[in-house]
Amino acid sequence: PLSDDEIKVHTPVVISCNDNRREVCAVQNIANKQIDRTFLFDKVFGPSSQQKDLYHQAVSPIVFEVLEGYNCTIFAYGQTGTGKTYTMEGGARKKNGEFPSDAGVIPRAVRQIFDILEAQNAEYSMKVTFLELYNEEISDLLAPEECSKFTDDKSKKPIALMEDGKGGVLVRGLEEEIVTTANEIYKILEKGSAKRRTAETLLNKQSSRSHSIFSITIHIKECTPEGEEMIKCGKLNLVDLAGSENISRSGARDGRAREAGEINKSLLTLGRVINALVEHSGHIPYRDSKLTRLLRDSLGGKTKTCIIATISPSIHCLEETLSTLDYAHRAKNIKNKPEINQKMMKSAVIKDLYFEIDRLKQEVYAAREKNGIYIPRDRYLQDEADKKAMTEKIERMELDFDSRDKQLAELQELYNSQQQLTVELSDKLEKTEKKLQGTEHALLDLEERHRQANATIKEKEYLISNLLKSEKSLVERALELRAELEHAASDVTNLFTKIERKDKIEDGNRILIQKFQSQLTQQLEILHKAVASSTTEQEQQLKGMEEDMHSFVSTKTQATEELRNHLEKLKTMYGSGIKALDDLAGELDSNSQSTFGRLNSEVSKHSLALEELFEGITSEADSLLHDLQDSLHSQEKKLTAYAQQQREAHSRTVETTRSISNVTVNFFETLDGHASKLGQIVEEAQTSNDQKLSELEKKFEECAAHEEKQLLAKVAELLAESNTRKKKLVKCSVDGLRENAANRTNKLQQEMSIMQQNTCSIKTEWTSYTQSTESRYLEDTASVEIGKEDMEGVLHKCLGQAKLGAEQWKRAQDSLLHLEKTNVASVDEIVRGGMNTIEVLREQFSSAVSSALEDADTGSKNILSSIDRSLQLDHEACSNLDSMIVPCCGDLRELNNGHYHKIVEITDNAGKCLLEEYMVDEPSCSTPRKRPISPPSAASIEELRTPSFEELLKSFWDAKSSKQQANGEVKHILEAAVSLRDPRVPLTAIN
């Protein structure tokens, strides 16, 4: 309502409220014109409304939502002096403690919360906070009072605003008071309100110079059906905003002007946030002000929010009132997404309390240390960083604000000049408009009457012409349908006559088919009897064939047994031949070992004789040298050289004897290897022949068993196939045996040729050895003779001794030659004996192989004779079967001829019955032919319907507008409508 001062000066009222229609109307005069603006809200309360009406309709449902576990916010928004603080806090309580009638939203909400909780007998805990935002600094109104250096500080200390990491904000260090009764909250509210910054202005005697937020947090214990204790949490934020004001009208100066600027700045940021949320802007400037940061969750967040917009009906406050209504109307379109707070378990709440106790202990410990920091160090550093960032931000914003002030002044000057121009132009425009209005009204009335008369005449003519056209088309369509109906009726009568004629013919045909069925059954019975007699005769013939086959199988088994006996005899003969070959190989091994032993003994004897001879020679030479030492000092060097030559010659002879012994040893080792190879070849031949014979026996037995099984089903065909298979099997086995024997003989011949080559190589090595020994001996004798000639002049004094030495050397030479001759003769005898034994063994081996081949040939001849005998038996069995099959074939031919005659008789009867006697309906040329019937479709019938008058008039005016002139005036009637018009049209243009 108006204030007392406004009522005294009779200030005009420009705002009207309609509580029932929830409308607020504002009257505004612009350029001497009255403009009415209407705003629609959820609830509207007029000047005569009471505090209880506002609370019960707007606030009480929100309190119930808080007790259900939601976060809710209620804040008052409006111009200074319009009753925001009065609405939120109300008047002072009476002294006797009674509840006043003008109590505000906060005390009534507290009273309702406690009444509901006490009525529910619920276990709960409640805590409250009360903070103030003054000049963009947050202060705790419930903080304990401290001694301050400044008297106007009112014991308030700024608090930092922090992000909680979940998209919300957190006021660190805010004092929380635990309350249990409503009176405690009232006292806290009075205590905090007394600390709020207020000042007197021209608009309000006690104007709030700061924003305040009173928060109530409720924890209610619930028990789940399982008996688990859960904690439900709800929060109610009650916000009292400082009012926006015009500094020139409020009379604020210096500090008060700065306060008003900060208030207007925060409220302007709030307005920009509301606009961004309504327009769904990409960036919402929450961080431009601490007020919007505190209300972030209430504007577009998860909180249920109620905005109480307070306005003044005075004409002096119209601009601020319209701004408030515009902001409130925009905020109405903000869509919050409220979510119920998650219920917590009791253990989780206790855990959070333990963390809070630990934090408080750390702060108390830091205060006790008295080292200049009375809060934890990390928190102090964080606060300092926030303060530094805030000061930098304030400086930037001040610079921005100065630049914007300059732009605003320039825009204001431009706006004033444009306003003067618009006023002058508007005066001229009004004068000309008044002159035009008088002339236009008369012209418009005449044109309108003329246009309406012409339009009604043309519309009626157009409607009548369309109705006549539709009537004519309907008559034509009805005549066509009548003709079609007559044709269809005649066709139906003809079809019924044809159906009656076909029914008569079908009855005669049914009787004829019954007769044909009886005759066919009789003839089939006769045919069945003939087939039964023929099957009995066939069974008897098959029994005779079965007896013949049993006799054939018995004779066949006897023949196979004889063949098996022949194979066993052949196997024993072949085994004896293989044993003889094994004996020959053993003799060959024993002979080779004996010759090798004799050769070793001869070589050892020869080496011993040489050693004895050399011992005798060396003893005689030593005696001679001792005798000749005194006389042969001058020739000592030549004698030593000669002795060295003699030692080398003797060592070479020893080496040659050793090499010849190694050659002989290698020769006999090769002989032993060839003998072992011959034994392996013989063993392989024996095993391969055994495998071939066993495979032949298995194949023959399998073939005989398979033939015995299949001879009962296919006798004639299987005899020929079995004979061919048997011939192939025997031929393949014999060829395999012959190839194996030829391969074995080839291998033996190869081994014998290898042995002959080895003996030839040994002979060549032995001859080369003898030649080399003779050449070396000649070289030694030449060197001796040269030594003699050299020493003839010097050794005249020792001729006698030299003669004795020469005689001894001759004796040694003769004994050495004798030993060599005896050694060569013994080796020749040993080699010749080995060759003779090998020749003898070879002859024995060839005779054994030839005897084995002869035995194999005799065995194969016996097998062929037995196979020929089995073939003769098979031919006899075939002739017996042919003698039995020929009469069976004659009987089958006779039966086939009889069946053929019966089938011819049945087919003749069927053809006679079905071709001659079976009646078929002949065409009478009276059946109506199929012709296309074209009934009218529903769409064509609908096209004949006359359209509605509205559509006809619309088409009429559309056709007419296409032919109008450019100035839009109609001068003539359309000629198309006249040409289509029937002569019966009652309305014709006379004038």
C-alpha cells in the first residue's frame, strides 16, 4: 500500500491488483497516450492482504516440501521501501511472548516446522545459519562478538566463499547454531537482525543496506521396513534482499551512495542471470556477483524456489515497479529441476560429524599455539589467495565500470536529442492525421457498401450455376447405372439355366462311374489270382536254386582247402631255401674271420723276425765300430751320415710293412661288410616273400568269403567277375614274387662285382708296394757303393775289418730278402685261399637261388592248376543255374503276356466308359460372355457432390482476384460466371 507520506500528499495510484484473476495492471502514459500493461503471476496479493494470507497460500506448501527432504528457497525482491524485510521478518513480538498477527514468513515457517515435527513425534535435529552480504563481503551475523578496533564494524568479520566441487558453493567458517525450540530461533533472528546494516533514506526510515540469508537445516530420523535407521535432510533458505533505489530520489551521499551502487550492481547481476536462464543462453554470469553465486542452486538448479516481488503503487516509483514486475515475470519462466536429497545412513552422518570434530580440533590447536595464525595454515593461505584474486577482480571491474559510465553519458545525450526530434515530428503527424481521417471515413463507407452489394449478387449467381451443373451430371450417371443393371439381370438368368443343364449331366456321369468301378474291381481280382499262382511257382524254383548253390559252395570250399595246402607246402620249401642261404652266409663269415686271423699272425711273425735280425746286425756293427774307432777319427762324419741313411731306409721298410698290413686289414673288413650285406639281402627277401604270400592268402580268403555271400543274389554276374578277380590276384602275386627274386639276384651280382673290384684294387696296391720296396732297396745299395768308393783310399788299413763288415751286411741283406719273399708268399697264399672260398660260396649261393626259383615256379604251377579246377567247377555251376533259369524265364514270359492281355482289356473298358459313354456339356451359345463392368467409384460419386458454400465462395473470390487490376478496384462483373449461368437463373444484372 501507499506510505503515510504518500497518502498525505495524495500521490496517484497507477498499479491495480486482481487477486482472483492473478493479474497486476500498470497504467503508463507515453507521449500523452495511456498504455496499460498486464502481468500474470501464480499468486497476487493486493494492498489489503494480510501476512497470514501470503503465508498460507505461497509459503506453507514449500515448508511441507522441506520436511519431505527437498532444498527450498524463498526470497523477497523489489524496490527499497516496498516491504521486503517486513514480509520476511514481520513486526516485533509482543512482550508476553504471544505470536503477533503481523509476523513475517520466517517466524511463521519456524512455528509450522516445529508444530509438524512435534505432531509426528519425530526424532530430529535442527541448525540455523544467518549471513549478511554487504558491499560484496560476506559476514556471519551469528558469530560471537569480539573487541574491534573500529566502532562502526559491528563485530562482523568477512568470510570467504568457496566452491564445494559439486557445482555448488560453500561458505567456509560459518557459525551454525543448534536449536530445539521456536523461541530459540526467534532470539537468534532478533540477534542477527540487530547486527544487520540499516540506514535512513528519503524513501525508508530503516532501509536495509545489505542482503541477508537465513538458512534452516533439518535432519529427521526414519526407520525403513527392514529396521534400518536413515537420516532425511531438508533445507529452507529465507532470503531478504536489499532494495534497488534511485540515488537521486533516496538522497544517498558518499558511503551510502557507494552502498546503493553495490546493491544495484548485485541486483543488476541477478537480473542478467534471470534473463540468461529464460533465454537459455550458453553462458550464465553466476560468478559476476556473490549474491548470484549464493543463489545459484535456487535459480535453474535443484532447489524449489519461491520469489516474492514487492512493489509500490505510487506513480513516482512506476519505473522501478515495472522493472520489478518484468524481472518477476521473467523469473516465472525459469525451470528448476528439484531433486530430493539422498537419505543418509546414521553411520554416514556420524562419520561426517567425526570429520567436523577433527577439523575443529585442528583450528583450536592452531589458536592455542599463538604464532600469529589462529586458523590452519592451508586455510589461511587459501584465504589470502582468494583475497588477492578478489582485489584484482575488483580493480578490473572498476575500470570496466568507468568506461561504461562514459558510454552511458554519451548515449544519454544522444537519446535526449532524438527525443526532441520525435516530439516535433509527432506534432506535425497528428495534424495531418486529423485532416486525413475526416476525408477517409466518408470514402470508406461508400466503397464498403458498394463492394458488399456486388459481392452478394456474384456469390449467389455462382452458387446457383454450380448446383445446376451437379444436378445434370447426377441424372446422366443414374441413366448409365440403369442400363448396366438391365444387362446384369439378363446375364444372371442365362447363368442359372446353364447351371441346371450341367447338374443333369453330372448325375448321369456319376451312375456311369459307379458301373465302371464295379467292373474294374472284378478284373483286378482275376489279375490278383494269376499273380499269386505265379509267385508260388517262383518260390519253388528259388528253393531248387538254393539247394544247387549249397552244393556249389561245398565244392568251392574243398578247392580252397586244397589251394591252402599247396600254399603251405610252398611256404615250407621257400623257408628251407632261406635257411640254406643263412648257412652259406655264416660259413662266409667264419672263413673271412679265419683268413683275417691267419694274416694277422703272419704279419706279427714277420715283424718279430725283423726285430731279431736288426738286433743281431746292430750288435755286430757295434763290435766293428769299437774296433775301428781309433783308426777312423777323420771319417767319423761320413760314417755318421752313412748310418743315418741306413736308419732312414730301415724305418721306411718298417713303415711300408705297416701300410701293407693296414691295407690287408681294410680288405678283410670290406669282405666282412659285404658278407653282412648279403645276409641282410637274404633276410629282406625272406620277409618280403613271407608278406607277399600272407597277403595273397588273406586276399584269396576275403575274395572267396565275399563271393559266397554275393552268389545267392547275383549268380551269373558274380561268376564271371570272381574268375577275372582270381586270375588278376594270382597273376599279380606271381609277378611280384618274380620281380622280388630278380631284384635279389641283381643285388647279389652287384655285391659280387663289388668284391671282385676290391680284390683287384688290393692286388694293384700289393704290386705297387713291391715295386716301391725294390726301388728303395736299389737306392740304398747305390748309396752304399758310393760310400765304398769314397772310402777306398782312406780304408786301406782296415780292409780286413771292412771285408768282415761286408760279409756280415751281405748275410743281413740275404736274410732280409728271404724274409720279404716269405712274407709275400704267405700273403699271396692267404689272398688266394680267400678268393677260392668266395668263389665256392658264390657257386653255392647261385645254386641255392636257382633251386628256390624252381621251387617257386612249381608252387605257382600248382596254384594255377588248382585255380583252373575251381574255374571248371564255377562253369559247371553256371550251366546248372542256366538250366534252372531258362524254364523260369519262360514262365515269366507267359505271365507277362497274360498280364498284358488283361491290362489291354481293362484299358479298353476304361476308354469305352470314359470316352464314349461319359457325357460332356456341349456349348449352347447362350451363356453370357464376360464383359467389363465399370461401376462408378466412390471418388467419382463424391466429385458429383456440390461443394459447400464456403468453398464455392472462396474459389469464386480466388478466380476473381486473379483478374483484378493493379489498383485493387473492381469495375466489371466476371464474364466467365455469366457464360456458365443457366437461363433459369432468377437473378440477372439489370442496371
